[in-house]
Amino acid sequence: MSIAPATAPAVLEFKSASMSLVAVILRSTDLDELAASLEARLADTPDLFDNEPVMLDLSQLPSRADADGEDDGDFQSTLPLDEAEGTEVDFEALLALLRHHRMVPLAVRGGSMRQCAQARAAGLSVAPDAPARAEPRPAPPVLQEVIREVTVEVPVPTAPTPTMIIDRPLRSGQQVYAKNADLVVLAAVNNGAEVIADGSIHVYAPLRGRAIAGARGHSGARIFATTMEPELVSIAGIYRTTENPLPDDVLGKPAQIRLEGEKLILEPLKF
């Protein structure tokens, strides 16, 4: 009589997974221009990317013809013309630039076949482009047909936005960053201190330092303070400093700041 051996536990398993990536949308391949833009955008938030994965979006890069002003007659390719055209991208230098700013490039999307091949050679994966939204069409007639398999995507309920709470004063030189969260400060944010949040910022005390809400581009974020006296405020990259004084009905009073288009709106809070 023989006894079958017990099945050994698997030491490797594959499961489907998903992750959110910040898209870096390129509108130029000029490395000097890109470096200057990154320095300007991240000057006030140098710790915005803490080895975060990102994806390069090439869909808004100009074509070769747009970049050169005319078609390059010497360009030889076995690819179809509309797929082969695309400005040259120095991926090795571009990836080094992004890593310098603590980003981890993983993939590209939206590029030509030539650009995608160059991206693969640089060690990036190629993500599929977002599907175009189909125009509504009349419902087709009902077919008497057995459907053997149907795949249905069920939306996952959105988790509530987390909140970071700080209950001590922030002195000059101190910085607090609420990653993927709102930030609530129950004490003074003094001159030279900095509060940053991917969501909204609430300061139930004097706000005299710098407040940066919507740090990852969330334009619906807001800044609230019971005593609004900031050195700088920013929502989704739109800034205002003390060089442009706050209006009298907001300065030193309970107020909120929100973004409307590309303009910061400052409003007193009425209780």
C-alpha cells in the first residue's frame, strides 16, 4: 500500500493587482527645458516624490513634422508613417532627471511605436492608451443568442480620505506632509514652517507659515485657517505669496482659500 505525499505549499503565486501611478505628461523633449520646469515646480515641495512610481505620458508630444517644421525626407522606417513619427526622446537622460527628483519611472503610454520601442529598450513597460469614449449609439436589436461568458467590472467603493492630525505648534524650519490625506493642525503654524497635504489643510490656529494643499494636483482641495496670515498659499500648483497682500476681510481673520479655474479665491468664513 502506498501513501500519496502531501502537496507541498506553493512558494510562488500570481494574483491580479492594481496600483495608482502619477502621470508625468510631457509636452517637450528638451531636457534643459524639462529640468528647469521640474526645478520650478518642485522648488517649494522638494519631498513631494519620495521614490514614488510614475508613468510617462507621451500623448502630447509634437510629431516630427511639428517639431522640425516639415517632414524629414531622409527618415527611413519600416513602421507606418503615422506610427513612426514622433520626436526623439533621450530616455536614459530623461529617466536620470526624474530619478534625481526622487521619482521611479515604470512605464510609458501614448507614444508612437518608435518611442515605445525606445522606452522598452530603456527598461520601461508600455501601458495601453486609455480607450476613447465611444459616441452613444442606438441600442442594437435583441439577438436570440446564448452568451457563454460575460466579464463585468464592479466598481470598488472609494475608501474615506484619511486625515493627519498635528496637535503641536510648528516652528520655523519644520515641515509636515500629509501624503494622500487631509491635514488638520490644532496649533500655530509659525513663520518659516510649512504644511503640505495631498488633500485639504485645516489650521485651527494662526497660519503664518506656508500652506500647500492639493500637492499632487487635486484642484478641489482647500485651505482653512482661523487666523489667515500666511507667507505663501498654494492649491494644485497655483501660488500666492505675501508680495500680493491678502484682502482686509481675510487677513488675520477666519478664512478659506479655494481654487476656481487657475485663480485662488479667498473668502472670509462666516459663522
